[in-house]
Amino acid sequence: METMRERFVVTAHELLDSDPRIAIVLADITAAQFAPAAAGHPDRVINVGIREQLLVGVTGGLTLAGLRPIAHTFPSFLVERPFEQVKLDLGHQDVGAVLVSSGASYDMTSEGRTHQAPGDVALLDTLDGWTIEVPGHPDEAELLLRDAAARDDRVYLRLSGEANNAPQLMVPGQFLPVRTGRRGTVVAVGPMLTPVLDAVAGLDLSVLYAVTVRPFDIGALRRAVTASDTADVVLVEPYLAGTSNREVDEALLDLPHRVLGLGVGRAELRRYGTPAEHAAAHGLDPASLRERIASFLG
Amino acid sequence: MMAMTTSQLGRYGYADIEGLMGLMTGDEKHGPAATSTLDALWVLYDRVLNVDPRDPGAPARDRFLLSKGHGPVAYYAVLAAKGFIDPGVLRGFASFDSALGYHPDRTLIPGVEIGSGSLGHGLGLAVGIALGLRAQARPEPQVFVMLGDAELDEGSNHEAIAFAGAIGLDSLHAVVIDNSSATHGWSGGVGTRFEREGWSTVTVNGRDHDALEAAFVAPREGRPRAVVAVVEPKNSAARRPAINVR
């Protein structure tokens, strides 16, 4: 199946062709795939080399000059390594940009910890004004990239090699109710939808599908919770466990509630292997999810 | 709100800067750095930059980025003298209601292109601005970014210096105020860091207005330009540059 990263390259090339505001900023990662786009748009496909501070600094400068830059590399090198550039060269300058990462929490299991960034969303969540998108399918990634390209704010688009079985008819900014039940609400983020639906088969639970995780769709969560017999909420996030617990607590401030945050564990595994093995190690495979969700709901 | 009326433009000359600086107080920590930048700033705003306080966001304007956000008193004084800031607001410097802090904020001051303070951010932003102007087929605007010799300690600068040199980004001008404040110095001089990456580089007396102007307006050679403006060492009372310049 086509990956989100492949769809990103194709879509970005189309955006370069159709919108003179668009620029692509790279730090060697995916540069080979962008070579045809660079040949057609040498001034708007910029590869700075293996220089991630410059990647983000140039991105801020391009916006200051009036363009709509899309910067891309692995999440460790896009959000974590140049975090102060993200904070100052974009946020403090009060400019927008689209940051597109590919690699997620453990796409690159055989590469080890240096190429894994389960903390990227939590880290970015310390900053104001970011829209954070976690698509679960290449079709959703394309929709979100086109949406982000047409806007002016700061958008983080987190692509992954992990994907759901099928795209959802999601709308940017909104959680999508996928199924309804009476015993609680599960919020499945991005590529976690397929394992979550497998995990809750036969259980009387509501499932919300979340792609835009910041801002958090408080209204959709409250509607699901008030339609349920309990205010029990389970978050299943494909990045650091608990990243959105605070959002649920704030959304349900006036309701006695319980929240279980599932996601990638904080402890370093120090294992290689496959993404499926890492999902299981973090308790994010369908069997583990079913056991943990059922146990929490009693 | 802050910009002056047209009739006020041109009221101030270089001799008035000291008085404007005197309106600001409480920046003792950044004192020596504040004046190291003064002459280069004055020459840029008085003789070189195509900027207009009546239209500080004009697309075709030259850009000036104070990367070295420390010691902005001279910067604010020059902006006031040139009509970007009402001199009256200098008195509230760094107070809660003031737009003028120890480090400038682009969202608060007309004509200030970037917020700075954390060292090593301006050159990367300047590279992006220059590339963005080029991508929009605007060859005229020049992008000047002012750094300090100690600021070059930050590795981010060297990412930008190597890249800009490699691609021949000739609308980019680095102005390095060298007051010998880098803790470990720069063997061979600051200019060598730019020169070896393909920049057109010149080192001048940072107090000599004519020499500064000549360095800033020298013809473009298809390469980025670095002007190293040498001033008194930060920790010396000497009024003459300690380094011989060519």
C-alpha cells in the first residue's frame, strides 16, 4: 500500500505546481523523492543539507518573506533537535508554517531510539498556537496537507508508516464518532483506530476517531460522554501515553470522570525488531488494548 | 501608533543618538554591547538601507535583522532617530507597558523584522527571508543581519554560513560586530569563518562611518557578503579598535 510519506511527496509537488506561495524545505531526508519537484521549482524546493536548526530557521524566514513553507524530516530532527527554533523562529516571530514529520514513534524500530520520537506531540504541546494533525491513512494525510497549505497558522502533520485499514470521512478539526455505546468512550488517535476497533469488538463502548488532536475537540468528547452511562474515557494515542489526559480533564471539568491514557511508554525499550513488536511491547496491540480497556472499565 | 509623522522625519542626526540612548535606563548588564553596534547601525539606517518608517512593511524594502538582540539601546535610539519609534516611548524602556525590552519583539515595534535575544537565530531567518524574496522574483531587497563575535559560538550560525556560501546567496549580508567578546576567540579572525565558505568578506573599523558604508554597498559578486566591524574589546575602556583592520 502507498505510504503517507509517498502521498506527501506527490501532494506537495502538486501544491508547488498550483500555489506560488508553497515552498518545501528539506534537510536531506526525502530529498531524493523530491528531486523531480526540485527540478521544476528550484527556488521553492530548498534542501539545506543535514542542518536542522537551519531547516526551521529558513522556514520561519520564508514565512516572513510571504511564502507558505512546508518543512519536512523525521520527527526527532524536526521537533526535538531544533525545538528552540520551533519555539522562537516560528512561534515568537508570530509566523505560521507547516511541519510535516514522517517516522512517528516507532516506524524505524530497527534504527533504535535515535530515530524514534514518541514525545514529539507532548513537546510541541508546550507551545501556543499549534494545530497538531495525526492522520491514520494516506488519504487523510493528503486532505490535511492541502488544508494546511491553504491556511496561515502553525500546523504539525505527523505522518506514520502505520495506517488504518481504510480512510475515514473525517473533517479537519473535528473528532469523528465511529460507533456508539453506553459503558464509556474510547478516543482513538490516527493509526490507532484499526487496533482499537479490533480491541473493543463486542464491547458496549463509544469510539471517537481523532486526527486533529490540537486543538482538542472538546464538544465531540462531551457529546459522546453525555450519551454514555459513564464518564469513563480511554485515550489511545500513538505517541507518549497520557499526552492528552489534561485535555480530557479540562473538557470534563464539571463532570466527575475517569480517564485512562494509553500510548507509548516512557521507558526506553532498547529493542530493535518490527513496529508490530514495539506496539505489543507498549501494550498497543488489539489483545493488550482489549485487556487494559476492559480492566479499566471493570 | 508608534511611528512618527512625516514632518518629524530627519529631525535627528548622529549627534542626537547619545541623548536618545540616555532616555533609556536600567540596561546595565548589556551596557558595553549596546554601544558596540551603534556606528554600524547608524550607517545602515542613515546611508544604506532602503526602509521607510511611513511604510515599514513595504514588500520591496531592505530587511535589517538584529540577530544579536542583546543591548538594543543603540538600535532603539537609531529607530527613534529615523522615525520608526516615537522618542517619547524610549523613557519607559523595559517597563511592563513598554514595547521596548532588553530584547526586541517584532510584533511590538514597527520596522523590527525579528524578535531576538537567544543568540544564533537571526542568520537562519535571514537566509530564509533572502530565499523567499528570491522565490518571489524580488532581486532588489537586500537582507542585512547583525551578529556579534561571541554570538558566532552558537553552532546554528555555522549551519547558515556554510549553506549560504554554498548556494551563493548574494542578497545576504552579515554584519559581525567584533568586540573580542567570544570566550575562546576565533583563530585567524572572525572573517575567516565566512571566507572559507565562499563569502565575500571584509574587515573594517567599526567606528569609521565611511569605511562601513563602503563595505556595505560594495558591488555584489554572486556571493553572500560578510562585513566584520571591529570595535573596542568588550572588557576594555580603550576607544580604539584593538585589532588592525585592512
